[in-house]
Amino acid sequence: MSRTTPPVPTTTHTHVPTTARTTAHTTPPHTGHPAGTATAPSGGPVPPPWEELVTSALLGTDRRPPGDASGSGPDGAAAALLDAAALHTVRRRAGLLPAPAAPRPGLAPADPRPALPDAARSRLAQLLADRAAPSGSGGRRGTAPDLTELIPQWLATANLHGYRAPDAALPPLLDAARARTDLRPQALVFAGPRGLWLAGLNPDWKFALRGASGSALLPEVTDPQAVRRLWEEGLFAERVALLSAVRTHDANAALALLATTWSTERAEDRLMFIDSLRTGLSGADEEFLEQALADRSRNVRATAAELLSALPGSALAHRMAARALSCVSPGLTGTGPSVAVEAPHECDAAMQRDGVVALPPSGRGERSWWLGQLVESSPLSVWTTRFGGRGAREIVGLPVADGWGEELHAAWCRAAVRQRDPAWARALLGAPSTPPSNGPGTASLAERSKLLAVLPAAERADWVAGFIAAHGLSEAFQLLGVCPTPWAEPLGRSVVDALDIARDAGSYPWSFSGVMGLAERCLNPAEADRLEVLTTTPDEPADASPGANGYWSEAFRRLVSTLRLRAAMDSELIPDH
């Protein structure tokens, strides 16, 4: 039997499936052959170049028909355009070569830490699932706890007990840390080496590798050759993370590493690198920082000056003190001692080299601007000698002549924060019962919260409790944020009492939602039973906001249920529970 060759179709229009036509719009052509020189396998005409097809699609086939597609009407030209694009796509796909397979990742490292108790593992899954759930509209209502806000506390407690994260929880845990930077430190500790291994396989979790010594990006800081190689060859983000890791491990080694390439770094990179010296700052950094005062970048010079002024024994601190002492001196007001101020009349080149910014912000006078910078950069110890052996409280209590008191006290506040001086912080805070507007230091609650952070934790909580007892909660939100958690007594009791007083007074309830949210996270869970009485709904006063007591009752029920949930979470994390 003879073999015959099947006839070749003579039709010039080939039907292309819809999927191929759709893909043709977004897929560039195969570029293996120059346009117009390739020959179709059937010997037919080659479709127009891809660029011509794109032009026809943009202008419209009625204005620019593709190739020889004319006389067929608009529909015929449009079909020809899609046919040609589909043909280009098929040619491109047929010409693709299979890519080599990627190497298989190595085995995940072992994590010798103990596993979570069963109840705690279930709780973690519940917390992470609630985070991923779509949020409802409107403000917070109802009595159910906000589980998302409890994740930080849960992680801190789990890390305190030294547990390892369940393997199945690593992806949602890394997703949560990616979305919330405040979770990252605790989440990465909990994720451990297996979490870092997994993060190296997903670009979305690359953040986890940036500050982890021994991760895919950072070598062990105890390996000097690997550290030097990455420092000289790594990307900027890797080098910043590396310098921070080395600085935490060995401050002097980090300084020596930075010095090797300092002169060749870009200005913006030098700024990030020098800022890392805040960790472990000591007198050993003075020589390097003193040289940075002559840097080409103004921001680098300013940061170097700020760091030097935080070292009371540095040469810069003594130069600034000499300038400040020439401006601030003992005086007399009537028959009593006072503080006399003569602000500088110019900002010379030497002052600018030491970090004094010559141009003040809008609305500030030049002389007061310069004075503040001199005082905040001077060691606080010089004022005791200047004012005849008086302590910080006595000096701050002296009247300041000619209306310079606010500027001088604000500069002393910044100096106390920068130098971490608790004696001056106490003096500038004054008694918590004193109204902020009449306080010895500053009326700014933001500045007061910075001063509070200098004090020991217990003293901080006692001061804020006294402030709330005297002035209520309306101005205490920022101050509560710097108090250690869970709130120790009498702080927790003062917050609850103030909320109860606000409810009884018929106060607008939503203005206290921020403090109520803080109380849910920060109150001692043991307070839940004592708060049960506040969950009832009493009769509303005649002048109360409509529905206020119902809101207060709901908020207190949510507070109680959250505290009880926190207590249950803590108990679930106790080993062998």
C-alpha cells in the first residue's frame, strides 16, 4: 500500500483559541530572528513585527490596519491583529528552552529549645489566625478581646520560658512580623534558626535576615575574615546590619571595621554607619567622632556632635560648656539669687564645627536657638560648680531673668535625656501634683515622657500614678506609654479609679478609648476580679452623653475578659502546666 501525503490546507485564516489571543496582548514576541526575515513553517507570509502590531492596537485597526489586513472591514482587521499577535506568541513559546532546576535547599537547622505545651500552641494559632482575619468596619465595640494586640505579650512570655516556635506556625509568624515592625524582635527570637532558614527561601521575609548574625546574609561576628569580606563586598543593607551586629558584640571591633572604609563611603551611608555608634557609646569612640566633626556632610557632623555631647568627659562637651558658662551665670533678683542669661550674639565657625546649627527653624529667634544648643550639649555637672554647689533641684528652682526660663529649662531637659541623668530628670519633672503649666521644667508631655524614661522603672510608675491622681487621665496617655508592664501598684489602681471617676461624671466615653486599650494590655491580670463590679450599667446622669454608660459597661466587660484571657495565656505557657 502506497503512502500518500495529506493535502495542505489552503485557507489563509487560522482560528486561534481565545486564551491564545488574550495572551498575545501581554506577551512580547520571540526575538530570536530579526523582524521580517523569518519564514513561517508553512511557507506563508511572516506576520508583521511586534512593534507594528502594538502601534495598530494603540491607534485602532481602522486607522492603522496590521500588515496587509485591508479591505476586510474593521472586524476583519481586528481579527487579523489578534491572529498575528497569537502567532508571535506561539513562536516565542516554541523557542523557549527549559530552565535548569534550582538547587534544592539544605535541611533546616535543628532547634534544641523545648516545644510549646499543647494549649499554648493552640493559642498561638488562634492569635495568628485572628491577625489575618479581615477587620470589621467602625471602632472597637463588643466585649471580645482584641487578640492581635495580645501577640507581643504572648511572644515575650514564650521567649522568657525559652520555647521554640512550631514549624507550622513559622509562615504566619513571619507574615505577622513583616506587617508589624514592633513584633519583629520578639518574633525572630521565637522563630529561631528554623525561622531564619525559612526566611531565606521567601523574598517577602528578607527583613528577618538583615540583623541576624549567622543568617544567610550575615556571618558569625566572631569570624573576622567573613565579617571583613561582607563589609567590603556586601550590599548597603547587609553592611548596616553587619555593623550593628558587630557593635553589639564588640564595640571596639565595630569602630575599627568602620574606620577601614570611612573615607570612601557615600555621605548618606556615613550617616547610617555613624548612627550605629549609639550602641555601646564610650570614650573609646571620641577620637573617631572628633574627626567626623570635619566631615563634608552636615548631617554627619551634627550626629557626631550629638554623640560627643552625650560623653560628658569629651573635649567637645568641655568646649560647649565653656561657651554655655559664658552665657548663663548666677544673678540677683531683688534680694534673692537668680539665673542671669546673656545669649550668644553670633554663631562663629568654631561653634558650627562643634555641631551648632546656625540657621534657626521658622519662628525661632537666632540667639535663643544658639543658646539652647550650647546648654543641651554641656555636661550637667558644670552647673553645680557654677551655682555655688547647689544641686539640680535648687538650680532648676531659681528664677530666670529676662524671660529666658522656658528656653533654658527646655535645654536642660534635653541634656538630662541625652546624658541619662536621673537627678536632673527628677528636678525638671518636679512633683507629679504640680500642674504641667507651672512645673519647673517643661509643660510638654512629650518631653516629660522622655524625662520619665531616665528614671528607674518603679519610680517612673509611682510618679505617673501621682500625676493621674492629681490631674486625671486626659493628659496622661503619653506618660503611661513609658511605664513598665504589667503596671505595678499604685499605677494600675490609679488608672482604674480615674476611669471609674470619668464614667461616674458622665464624661464622653470615646475620649478614653486609648487609655482603655492600654489598660487591656498593661494592667496586671490579677485585677480582673476587682473590676467585675464596674461591668454593670448604672443609670446615666442627666448631663451625660447619650448611651455613655452602656459604652462604659461594654468597655469594662471587654477589659475584664481581656485580663482573664491574658491570665489564661500566661498559665498555658508555664512548663508542665
